[in-house]
Amino acid sequence: MKNYETLVDATNDLLKRGYTANLTLDGDTINDNKQGIHMGGDDFEIDEFYRFEGASNPDDTSIIYAVSSTRYKLKGILINAYGAYADNSSSAIVAKLHHGQVSHHLHREDKPDA
């Protein structure tokens, strides 16, 4: 996995590598609102993710996900907060993390409870 200094650096690199859809999280779906696509947990894969913490504010935390879908033939970026500003809903992202798709990339305190 690559290391990026900032969220902007990660976003720019992912865009260059074809992750062009601007994805949003809405409860249990990840959406590409521009194309009217709503993906459930089985409709996408998490190819990469990177976690960032704000240097000046510990509450300024986010994770960027590189997401792809063979079903919808798209690659996109989803940026989501964690920590104090996290979406605590039962989301497709959380389901993917709990089912081990990306959990093997996480370490110690980052691993979700099974």
C-alpha cells in the first residue's frame, strides 16, 4: 500500500489511476449520484484505503476508500470520517470491514471487533 502525506495527495493519485466517480455513503449503500447508482455490499469491492488524522485537530480524521464495481463498471473515491465524526450507521463499508475484505490490512486498534 502507498503512503500519502495528505488526503489531497491520495485523492489526486487515485483520480490519476482511474478512480473518478465521486461516491457518497448513505446508510447501507454507496452511491454515485451523478449516474444514479446505489450499490449494496455485494456490488462493490474496496481496492485500497488510507487513513488520515488532522495534524492540528485530532477530531479532523478521515478515511479515503478506492472502490470499484464490476457490476456497474465504475471506479470511484469515497471519503468518510471516523472517530468523533464517524457515521455510526450500519453501512456497507462497515459490513465489508467486519467481513474481512480489508481487515487483514488493519493493525491492532484499527481492527474492528468481530
